[in-house]
Amino acid sequence: MRHVVVDREGRRWIDFVTSTREELEELAVEFDLPPTVIEDILDPEHLPKFERLGDATYIILRARDHAALDDAGTVQELTRKLAIFQRGNVLLSFHRFDLSEFQAVRERFREPGAPGTTSLTAVLVALINTTLDSFDKPLQEAERTLEEFEDGIFDEDIPAPTLREAFYLKRRVSLARRILWQTSQVLHKLVPQAERAEPLYQDMRESADAYLFWTEQLLDEVNQLLQIHLGVSSHRTNEVMRVLTIFSVFFLPLTFIAGIYGMNFAHMPELASPYGYPVALGAMLLLGVGIFIWFKRRGWL
């Protein structure tokens, strides 16, 4: 499916939603596309890249798919690819999934008198900004999840994400950071040195740098929280083992005394004495008090 969005004053932007090799080969003949472009478009896992093909500019970007599952573990599962080919006054964009962000850009440039419709550069910048902004909502959700995870580490009564959910969050943020870093490299090659101070390009680069910094900050935070979670879990385990050890130390000598007097030999101390039972219990009590005082003085209680 093709959407002819901009077609005025010799300038055209055509947006293609296509996925088959046959369709792309027909478009290659119509618009004189190099074979490498077709192969890149058909590769669902291709990472962002920038390439000069003679007098043409070829860019691959990836937009965050909001419908991606929480356990998404690959670039293909988490993002959708957008390929842009520009030669002269013709700009072609290709994507297999028509995300709402791409639809919004088309509607924006279809409106009569919309700002920036006289320049294909504005269309290109809008598509790049759209792919960058697609990461905004997922990163906000990631930030909220981290806050809930942080609150739940020290307060067990607060519902918080599990360790598995935190691991999936780390994986999504790590993939987003990888995509945004490569997108930043694409923009660095795309924008000529002499034009980087122009507001249109400057805002685009600042947006890319801001999202990249955001993902790096979130990745550092989730790594720190995972380390804290493991440390707190280890501390709680040590506390449980400490309590169990104290109980075992208390009852070990008492169990020893009870075991000795349970042997039922014919000749045992205090066996025939009417005070043997109270004496044995008193000895156990004194032994327990002595252990308690010893632990207390050493600061183990």
C-alpha cells in the first residue's frame, strides 16, 4: 500500500506499507532502487544505519512498538523498522507495520498549509523525531516501574514488581539504549557539519541525546537496584540463618543432657534420688541462662 503524502512543486513523499519481495522489486524498477536497499528493507532485524548511494541518501531507523510484550528480548520484538530513501526531490519511506506514529506524520503533512510541507528535509526530520518520540512513553513506564521496585525492596508490604519483571525491564531498556545510540550515530553522519547549528537539526540531535542519556540513566538505576535487591535478599537469608543458629546453640547442650539421661543404664547419677529430675531441669535452665548471658555480652543478640 502506498500513501502519496507530499506531491507539490516537484517534491514528493510517498510512504509505503509493504512486506513482500515482489512488491519491493516492482518499486525498485519504478524508482530505480539499488538491490542492497531491497535486501535491507526485507531484513526485519536490521539496525539503524546511514548510507550514501551515489546521489541518494538511505537511512534505516527503528521505532518503539508499544504493543511489544514485556518479555521482548530482541530488536525485532521490541521495535519496528523504518527505511527512508531520498534522491533529489523524491523521498520514499518503507515499513512493514503501519504504527500510529507513522500515521500521525502522514496526517500532519496532508493538512493544507501545514508548516514544513514545502521541504522534504522537514519530512525527514519529522520521521526521525517520530521514531525518537516513540521511546518516550515506554521510558516513562520504565521509570515508574523502577520506583515501585525501589519502594518494594525495603518494604515487603508494598506491592512491587518481581525480580523477573525487573530483569525484563533491564533487557528492554538495554535494547532501547542500543537502538538510540545507533540512531545518534546515524544523525551524526546525516547532518552536515555546516548545518548542525540550524534549529531544525539542532532540536533533532538534542532530542536524540536526551533519550540516549535517559536510557543510560535508567540502565544504571536498574543495575543498582538489582544489586541492592540481591544484597537485601542475602542479608535477610543471613538473618534467618543467624536466628536458627542461635536456637540450635541453645538447645544443643540441653538435647545432649536429655540424651544422656535417656540411655536407661542401671547405674546413673541421681537415678535413685527423688530430686534427680528437678536437679536435671535446674542444670538445663542454668546452662540456657549462661548461654544467653554469654551471647548478650558478645553482642550476638
